[in-house]
Amino acid sequence: MADYHDDSRLVAALDHPAFAEYRAALERRLGRDGAARVLGELRWNSIVYPNCSFMSQFRQLRIVHPIAVDRTVVHAYSFRLKGAPERMFRDTVAFSNVVNGTASPVLTDDLEVYERTQEGLGDQRSDWVFLGRGQGRDVPDGAGVLRGGSGTSEIHIRNQLSAWLEYMTDEG
């Protein structure tokens, strides 16, 4: 996958010169502890129900927009951080072009899974979709919410379906 994911260029906690410049600017503005707090907030992929994902480390927002029962458009947005060096934004856009393109080594397997799932759901031979990967190995966080025990857990999908069921059946 070559250069599509180079943490030294994309993750703020590492020592790329553009991030060193940004870190120094944050420290001048927020102090050392404030800058460490901001840069220490690392979320790989935050999913906002039902169709938004945010990758803070890469300054990317993705909106999945259904346009028909069997058609979806994915909109990807890159963020330019106020006061950050131009190089950071250029790297963000380059990363977005590689990751979100249809020829991406990252996105193509996701798109294949989505297409096969859609095809499978249209087949009259099956009434179920199994979403049990990681079930029984998920771990509670401090607030009592279950989190995936590994990066391949499907807890986020089970949580989405649980929320959807609650929204659809709530009398209140």
C-alpha cells in the first residue's frame, strides 16, 4: 500500500516537521498542557449514527448518503486546521484522494463488502444477517458501554441496530 498511510505525515503525535510547527503554534496559543490535550485526542474512526464517520487524526469527515434502496454516494471532506501549516492540509487532501477513491487499496474492499451485503439481502433464501464477530469478547468501558475487544468486532453495527430498534419502537 506504499505511501497511503504514513503516520509520520498524518498523525499529529509524531515528529514530522509540519506537525512540529503546528505543535509549537498550539503551545504558544494553549500552553504545553493544552496543546498536549488537543493533540492527545486520537480517534481512529468515530461513527455518528446513522451515516457519518470522522477520522480526527486525518482531518477527514465521511458522509454516507443513500440516494436509492440500492445506491449510495459517499462524500469525503478534508479539514484545514486554523493556524496549521499548508503542508498538513496538502497531506490531508492527498491522503483523502488515495483512501476515498474507487481504486483505493483501502476503500475497495469496503465497497465490495457493501455490494455483496446488498446482493445477499436481496436474495430470498436468507432471512438473517449474522453480525456476531467479536460477540462475547467485547469489553465494557468506564461508562458501562460495550466496546470492541479487537479492531474486527462488529459491536458498532450491533449498537447501531439496537439504537435503530429503540428509535423505531419507542412510544415516547
